[in-house]
Amino acid sequence: MKYILLALVSFSASANLKNYVREYLKDSTEVKEASYNFELSKLTLELESGDKRPWTLGILAQHDDVGLISNPNNPNLVNTYKAFNSGVELSKENVWGGKFSITGSYIDFSGGTEYEGYNQEVSYTQDLGKNFFGRNDDADIEIAEKNVYSSKYAFDAEVSQNVLEFIETYYNYKKTKTLIQLKDEAMKRAEKRLKFVQKQVRDGLKERVDLYSAQASVNSVGEEHAELESQLETYKKSLESKLERSHSFNDIDLYKIEKIKMETITDGEIDSNLTIQALSKKLEALNTAIEKYD
């Protein structure tokens, strides 16, 4: 049987800790940054899917004003021309490796001859090569789907780690706050003993070495107390940094000292680890990409 004297309050029983964790998950920049890759992978999958492929608009405008020397022996013989070309293309790709396009172009030419015209065309092209019937597109969709799973597992793993670090800092703050109170009580006992020894030394009942020992005990407890105060401030700043706001944390109570029974922790399976799952899906996506390029 394993027992511990310093009882840890369970997460489910600590209402203020749950409130802090909710706030951290909702407002923390760390959590938002961790979600970016996951959201990007979902967006990539949407763009790869057929019904989400966007219409693309392309615009071209070009103006030329050129003078050409037609006879190198007579620089005065110069032919000039001006040309203005503009075009617009509206296109959309599909999952079968095809592309539907609507194009329009306008030409205004003046030189040896004058020409002005407008041309419009509706076309559909189909890839009959490596992307025949959308084989590459299907592979891209499969890769994007696996990357979504990989990013989701990676996101869950990172957020879980961040929350774990937040809870660890919370409990370190709570523990240090409790230890400071215990040191306060220890200081009172040490000072009380010092006064008692000082009286006995004056009365000749104790040697001066006992007085030095009692004074050293007071100094030692004072140094430990100051060190704990510094640690408490460090944990406080860490919590404030994660919550991104200043706070007193007066609602964090001290530990209650009691004897409790420690339950056996069940061993977990490595396959259930979120980081392992993220890497597994990433590997599947890379293998699919290799097959696509082969």
C-alpha cells in the first residue's frame, strides 16, 4: 500500500482550476497558434474537393509603343507601331482533371495597318496524361484528408501538453503557497526556541553554542522562506502569462494535510498517444504522395 501525507485535490473537485483551464483554452494565444495548422489543413481539403474548387479570374493588360529602324543605312527610316492587348479568363477545375474556361480578349493595333478587334471563347480541356480521370486530384484529396487527421492529432497533443503544463504550474503555485505557510509556522517555532535558549544562556543553564545553533535555525528558515517567496512569484507570473492577464490568485486555497490512499495508475497503450497518431497519419500522407509522384 502506498500513502501520501500531502493530499492532492482532484481536478474534478477544484472548481477554480476548471475555470482557469476554460479561460486558458478560450483566450490563450498558445492554443490559437496551435490550431492554425489544423485549420489550414481543413481549408486545403476543402479546396481540393470538387464542390469547393473556386472560380479563378485572370486579367492581362499590355501596352506597346515601339519604334523600329527598318534600314540600318538610313536611321531616318523608322517604322513605329502601337499595340494594346487586354484579356480576361474565368476558369474552374474539376476532380476529373478537366478545366472549363471562358476567355475574352481585346486588341487595338496601329502601325503600318490599323486593326481593332474583340475575341471571346468558351473551352473545356481534359488532361489525358498523368492526371487522366483525375488520378492526381484523387491522390491530392487523399493526402489532404490524411494531413487533416495528422494535424488534428498534433493539435490535440499540443493542447493537451499546454493544459498539462498549465495545471502543473497551478499546483506548483498551490504547493509553494502551502509551503510558505508551513515555513511561517516553522519560523515562529524557531524564534520561540531562540528566545527560550537566550534566556537559558543568560541564566547559565545552557552553553553559548546552543544559542548559535538556535540563531542558525532561525536564519535557515528565513532563507528558505525567501526562496519560496521567489518561487511563488515565478509561478504567479507564469500563470498570468498563460492567461494573458494580471491576477492575484487569492482563490487558490492551501493544501489540506491528510493521509490518503494512492490508487494504482493503469498503464496506457502507446498507440493511443496523440503524438504517435499524428506521426502515423503524417507518414500515411507522405506515402500517398510518393505513390502519386511515382
